[in-house]
Amino acid sequence: MIGNNVEFGAHVVVIGPVTLGDNVKIGAGTVVTKDLAAGQVVVGQPFRVLHTHREMQE
């Protein structure tokens, strides 16, 4: 499931059934294998959370 206002960079890969919360930002080339909470900014292979926008979670 993909939430509202989710942004994907170029060449992002999402593997398996995952949930992407509202306002998630995924950097270019990132491989997503787990659920992401609202407002998270992630990058890398495997991904790591760079930042979580607290105001976006509400």
C-alpha cells in the first residue's frame, strides 16, 4: 500500500508486500524491503532512514 504524497527517486525498487506511509521520500536507487512510517526519508541499498519529519506523521 502506498500512502499519500509519497516521492520516489529514479530506479527505486520495492520488494514484497510493504506499506509506505504518507509523505515518505525514497532516494534514487534505494531498495525498500520493509514498511516505512509516515514522514520518513530513506536512501541506500539496503535502505537506511536519514530523517523523519515529525509534523508529517500527524
